[in-house]
Amino acid sequence: MKPWIIRSSSFVLSASLLLPVAQAHAQSPHVSTNKMATTVSQADSVAQAKAKLSKEAALALATKIVPTAGMTVQNVSFRSADSWRSFPEWSFSWVKKDPENGKVLLSYSVSIHANTGELTSYSRHEQEASSLPYAKRISYTEAQEQAKRFFEKNNAGKAVETRLYTRDMPEPKTPLNSEVYYNFRYVRDVDGILFPDNGADITVDASGTVTNYSLSWNDVTFEDTDKTLSEEEAEKLFKEQANPKPVYLLPWERGETQNNKPSLGYMNPFTFYIDAETGKALTQSLTPYQPTKEPEPVSSKVLPARRSGQPLSQEEAVQWASRTLNLSNYELRSANYNEKDFRGNRPVWDLEFGEKGNSEDGFAYVSVDAVTGDIYQLNKDFRGHKEKTTATKKPDMEKFKAKAMEAIRELAPTMAHQLYWTERIEEENQPVVDSERTQIRFERYINGIAAASGSAHFTFDIETGDLLNYSADLGNETYPTQVPKHLPAAEASEKWWTETKAEAVYALVPLTPEDAKRAKEQPSYTPKRTAKIVYRATMTPFEQPYYLDAVTGEWSSTSTGKTIALHRPAPADLKDHPAEKELLLMYEYDALTLENGNIMPQKPITRGEMIEMLMISLNQGRHYPQYSLERKATYSDVANGSRFFSAVEGAVDRGLLDKNTSKLNPNETITREELADMIVRALGYKKLTDFPGMFQSELSDIANSKYRGSIIIATTLGIVPTNKQKFQPQSLVPRADAAITFTRFLEKRDTPDGAVTLLRK
């Protein structure tokens, strides 16, 4: 089972060990290095000789961090400084093997700065991690303390130069299993201003063990400025420079029926920087930020189709492609017809031609709309093209743009009015230096608004101007005939700013072209870097990407399209409740919702709510699979598209529900005996209930229950509580009791030895 990452966006960095080299080496236990093989390239050998730390001295420092007793050094390597990492580094790895079969049980790896003796990276991996009980896992706060202690112990110098940064990550949810890893990011602090490019990342597992640690630290000159804008001034400039525009969006996890209808939304309009000295807007590459020009349509009007009538036959499609694309020197090799092609649900012929007399390189691949005659794809002689070894002149992009527009109007006229060229695309499509090809790309717009999908791509030979490759795809979603009534841009900008904070940071100034070229030609070259103060706009972090729905004005998930609450209100009726912790867990994962601000602990839980909670827990906090339209509903009262459909069908697939009944009644309350049966199914013990006579119980009111076996298992394991010798199988389950039961289920599901206890009763 893969670990559930709580703070998923961080990557492993390291920290440092500030000890005088000679002293550290003298105090370290003697470690034999006679048999250690050192991996060093010829290019690194000179750098190794210049390094202040020998292999033995670096190893002595590393063994102060790794408990090497019973372990064997597996590898030693040296890496010189380069443009990506400005310091030389010694790296060591150890393994502990099973003496019986030689299987690796435990491994460590450590890297040491070859000049300062600092620890630059550390990792620990246990092949068969111990099964930590769910109840014994540490909390996020406890893990944070462990990370801090590790950092301060192994790199006190760097620890005081950084601070824990959480602005970019949402508050982590309570884990639903013990296989959890907490990640923490410490960012370099330069006189109170953060430098995000430098810092330490630390990972701590559920037992409190640091498993990964890494430091990123550059030798940087920080530009000083006499006058820096205030946050208030930066905020004003952000608002003045922002240019939000609505776009159509297709949430990728939404069901097929809904995913055919895009949502109109505003994305974050504050993705640029503000120069803290001049107040000018900058791109994230620190180049001048300019509002983009209005997109330019391929055609200002709707063009007629090239043909109409009955779909082309294969012979007609071949003739059509040959005439349109001048393929007189080619012959058909294969043909495929698709009545509902992904390019707009259209009938399409896919044809492959081969050059006559050339069985290897010469070919042309063409896709033709069988009704309109539009050409969706052309790939001609592309495999035979070679990269040039001599420099190529800079292409005339305006010429190629005009050529591509004319090609669309000729090859796919019905698409021309929906395809637009934009200045942003031009920047992205700048040709690679010395390449013999150039690309032109267009995006789809609907009534002046960027569509959720749809584009056209062209590849031209710069020297000859020949079209080498072309593809167009408008997608199959459905758009309204008119743009829906929506928030104006100014209101959208203000709404976004309510979740935004202007933050002064240092940003690395890009390398000069000369330095970039030299670094490419000389890997060992480490150019001098400088950083300047800019303001960036940071958004309220959330567990998934989000956008502003332009029609409703609500925040919505980019992945699901559902309305989300960026700030979850605390239930008003939970303070000091005996099941406060358990109910908050269910609320945290949206299995329970508030009613007028209250969670209502005594309200009976419904069958659908309990199924949702179990399915979320069995998927390590993630939601269950999204089923397509082809999934037939198991129960007549839980149709495809209902709130509970995915959870219910997921539960059916896992065997948690009886699929032989016609109705589920998801909105009805659940009884205690039904809850016990659901819990036992989730534990995987349902087969045991086929033999209820094998279990003994002191419960006096379950003899006639058809769930007798499940009740005995659930109560014996301490998951479902009893009132002395009474179980009350037909009683309803309050939300508070359901929450307690669910929490106990999480604790017990990782201890399957409970089945042995049952059999001994």
C-alpha cells in the first residue's frame, strides 16, 4: 500500500552539519574504507582533489548521523559543483541485509558538502515497515516538532537562517491510516525576506522517524534597495495590473454527462510579480509583464463546409484526400472508419498512404471528416526529417502564421471561425535554436471566450516552407449559443484578492545569455547569481486546485467542478461534546454536513452517509472512483448521477453491500445491526458470519437477528459498543455513535488478529 502524503507538493531537500572538519573527524569512530569503491568521473577527479574534505573525513561526519552498526557501506560517490548545485558533494549509502536470504532490510543514504562538512541530503528506507497501529500514529503537530529537532540537531546554522513556511499548503487533514508521511518546508530567510529558491525539506513518517531530508542552498548576492514598496502599495499595483478574463473549464474528474458541459470561470489573475523597487509588473522569469493583445481569429466569419451530403465512402475519402493534399505520388496502405471520432464525435476516415516505390520512409497520414471533408490531421514524410547540423536563420513568424491561417481556411473551413492566434502562444512557440522546423499553434474560442479544449498545431520546414505536420481538434463538449450572464472582470478580481496576500520575496535574476551558454558548454561552470526583491501574490491554499465560478460567484474545484468552502466553519454545537473529535473527523471528510451551522450529534445517520464515510476511509481519504454513464445502477433508488452513486457502487464492488436487493434507501436511517454488518464487511470478515452458530455471546437480544454473526464480531472487537448485555439491534444510530464506531473501525482494521480472538470465544 502506498503512503498517503499529507503535504504532497514538497520535494526532498536537505540540511547541514556545522562542525569544524578536523574536530568532527577526530571525534568520529574509526570506519574502515579500504574496500569502499568510489564512483568518480574523470571530470570530477580534479574537483575531488581540490575539495577541502577527503572521502574519509566526509564519511566520518556521515557516520555521526547514520547508526551504522550491523550495516555495510554499499556505495561511495563524488560529484563536483555545477550550474544546478553550486557545491561539491560526497555521497554514501549503507544497507542492512537479512543474513538468511540476503534481502535488504534497511538502507540509508547521506550526502556531505565536500567543502564545509554540511549534511546536504539524508534518506532512510525500511523495506518492510512495521505495522504501526492507527491509534499510535503521531499528529501533524508532533511530526513538525520532530522535523524541527532533526533540523536543529544536524544543521543549527541553517536552521536559524530559515523559517517554516506553510502559506502554500492547506492545513492537513487527519490521516485515515498509519501509512502517512508529513512534509515540511523551511525557507531561507534573508533579513526578514524569504528566498523561496533555497531552504530545507523534511519528511517525517507516522512513527516520528525522519525519512528524508535535503538542503537547497546557493551562493547568492542579494540586491539591496534603498526604497521598497509597502505591501499596501504592492496590493494596489497587483489590482491595477490584473486582467482577469473568463474561460471555459472542464473539471477532469466530473462524470461524462456533466463533463460535456463546460463551466465558465475565472482563474487566478495574479500570477505575475511586482518589482519591489520600481513597481513594474514582471513575469515569473523577471521579464517585463505586458497585457496580452486580443486574440486574432483565423476567420472573422463562419465559412461554409467543403462538402455536404452522405458520408464519404472509403474510395471517395481516398480521392478527396489525394486531391486536397496533392498525394498523386502516394498509394493507400490502410484505412479505418470511426463513426464517432474523439474529434467532436464526428464520422472520420483515418487513412495511411505510402509513397510509390518507397516502402520505408515516404508516407502520409490523413484524417478526413466523412461529412464536411475537413482535414483533421496530416503527417507527411515526418519520419524522414533530420536535424540540421548547421545554424538556421531565424524564421519569419508572421509569414508562417499567415501560411497556417490560410491552411486552416482551406483544409478545415468549418473550424476557422473558432480558432484564434494569441500573443501568449507565439511566445511559447519560439523555435529551438538551430532547429530546421518551426511551430504555429491556435486555440479555440467560443464567442470570444477561450474554450475548454480545442486547438490546431502546424509544423513547417523553415528552409522550404513545406507543411510537415498538422492536427486540429475541437473537442466534443457542448457550449451555450450565448455567453452566460456572469461576474464582470472587476468583481472577479476583487473576489480573488479576498483570498490573496502580497508577499515580498527574493527571486533569482535569470542568467545572462553568455552565462547560460557557458554553463551549457562547461558543466562545471558555476555562474555568480543575484537575487532581487519582488512581490508575489499567494493564494489561500486548498487541498485541490480551484477557480471562481463566473456564473454563481462560488469557489469550485478544478478537478470535480463541485462548490468548495475555502474556509470550513466550525460546528456550533460540538464544543465539549464527548464525541467532538470523532464527529470532526467525519465532518473533515465531508461525510457529514452542517445544518444551520450545527452538526447535530444526536440526529440519526443515514445509510448513504455511512457508506460514504466507509468508502472514503477505504480509499485513504480520497474519494471513490467516478463511474461513467455505462455503469448500470445496482439499486433503483441510487441512479447514476446521484450524490451517493459513486460511493454506493464502490461499496458494491468491494462487497460491502448486498447487490441482490432492488433498493438501498440511502436517505433512510441505518439500524445498529445494519451498521455492524457493514463494518464486518469492510473488515473482510463477512465469510465468518456464514456460520453464526460457531460464535458465543452474552448479548440477550440478538438471537433473532439475521446479522447475529456480524453483531458478535463487531462487539467482540470493540467497534460497536453495547449497553451491558443489550445490543438493541433495531435502534437507530445517532451521528455521534456512528462517528465513534467509524474511528474504532479505523483503529481495528489494521489488527486482523481479532479474528483469532473471535474463534477462541
